[in-house]
Amino acid sequence: MTAHLRIDLDAIAANWRTLADLHGADTAAVVKANAYGLGAERVAQRLYDAGARHFFVAHPEEGVKIRALLPGAMIAILNGFLPQKAELYGNDLVPVLGSLRDIQNFTSYAATRGAKPEALLHIDTGMNRLGLDPTDLAELAANPTLLDPITIRYVMTHLVDAEQQDDPGNQVQLARFERACARLPPYRRSIANSSGIFLGPAFRADLARPGAALYGINPTPGRPNPMRPTLRLTAEILQLRTVEPGERVGYNGIWTATRRTQVATVAAGYADGYHRALSNRAHAAFDGRRVPLIGRVSMDLITFDTTGHDITQGDMLELIGPAVPPDEVAGWAGTNGYEILTSLGARLARTYGPL
């Protein structure tokens, strides 16, 4: 491959330590979606070595994949308990229960285990996706013995707008969560995601659940990023050519030269997770300087204006990395840094070490 993804595991661990120090209590690591595209097994192992003992994934298959690497650690399944995959939870996986049906299914499963397996309880306070709604919560509060066959390790909620620190919805959710918890036994609590850690002590509770910030995404948009960069995506220049004024470049000719232009064709494209929406918008970096993307991003190739740069065939451009942060790439693509990272393609050559 001529496109290369370099991942700094020590930087990810340093970001976790920064968040754990700020949180001041237990701090988990969210490693779902293959650790946001960076390699769940390598990332989880490094975070475990750094001291993390709580991990979150979306699906039980993701939990099974890392279970043997994390002895004694909690691995929680955010999408809950799936009866059709019950055998996977026997790998000491902890479902996040978000409805009465979830609770009923998991307690039925518990009866076959001869023990009281652990779970988390999810209270919906405004996201309106997963989590106990007010009706479910009222029934559970009236019948707390429903939870007797299992052990609740934490009760949690999920913030809607934590990255918007002044959004009044954050305080609304916190108040709803506190009222909900008051109707339940005194379980340990989990509120904050990456951005929630920065909302102040009231949101930090007993367990934080950072995800994107571990991987260098800014948890405080509009302010300096407190996280270290963790990856660099580079791609090789396959060919250099000169085009004259009036000539077009790439599919549909959406870019036309207005001067004599040196065009570098680079070995990456949307099949590698470099979004087509970046066409005519993005920049790469070479030797500390930006070069603009020109024309359409295609499946395997992209083109940049490298006029005036001392550059040769075989040189590498940085598409995403310390000089071109994923949050900035996301802005050009009209998305967020999460999608930029989780889109990184399987065919990219991945290596681990300092950037």
C-alpha cells in the first residue's frame, strides 16, 4: 500500500491519563468501532497497561475480541443484552440495560448462569435513543425486586450536548438524572463522556466514559484542544504533472487551472475513508506547508496543487495528522472528527509508534 496510517499508542495513553486526572475518579475507555478506527486490540492493551480498568464497546463481538487482553477489567456493551447472542456474554461481558425488556431478558439469562451477573442500568434523560424512559423507570422504581437476579455496577446516562458547554440542556439532563437516581438504590453513577468531563465536578460522578478525546478529537470545540494528536495518515505521490491554464483536473472537471499548475496525484481516496465531500475543499501538508486539494476525490486517487514546492514523485503528503487535525478535516467534509476516524479504511497500512 502507498497510503500509511501511523498510530501513537503512547499519545492515546497520555490522553487517557489527562482525562483521568481531570475527572478525579474512575475513568473508562470507549474502544468501540475498532477503537475509532485505530485498532481496538492494540489500543485497549495499551490503555490497560496505563491503568484503565473499565472499557466500553457497542457490540458483544467487539467485547469478545478484547476480553483475553484485559484480565479483570469491566467490558460493557453499550447496545445492551441481545438474547440471540447470549452465549457471547458468558465471556464476562457486562450489558448496559436500557429498557424493561432488556432487564427481563437479562434476568432470564441470569437464571441459567447460577450467579448474579453484572450489568449497567441506562437512564434516558433526553437523548431519546436507548435508556429507560419515564414509564419504564416508574415501573422499575415500584418493583425494585426486578433487579434482584443481577448486580448493577453503575447507573448511567448519556449527554446530548456536552461539547456545547453553555447549553442549558446539560443542566436539565443532570437534574433529570439526579431525580431518577433518587428513585433507585444508591448505585454508583456514570454521566460524563469526553466533553462531559469538562463540564465541571457535578458531571464527573463515579465513572467517566471518554471516547473521541482519547484519539485526539477536541472535546472543547472552539477552544484549544487539550488532547495530544494520535495519528498521521500519509499517502504517496504517484505522479507529478504540469497542467496549463484552462485545463481541468479529475472527474467532472470541477477544478480548472487558472495558471500553470503542478499537480500531484496521491494514492488515497474514499475507499480509504478520505471522504468524497472533501473535493475541492481540503488541504494536505508537505514539509510543514499546506497544499490545496484540487478536483474530485475518487475511489483511489486524489490530486493536490503543489506548485512552488520542492517535491518529487514518491514523496508523502500528510492527509490527516498533527499538521492537518481530524477536526479540521471534518469541518471541510461537513461532518465530525468521529466519522473521519471511524471511516479510515481497512486497506490502509497501519503501524504503531511515535508520530
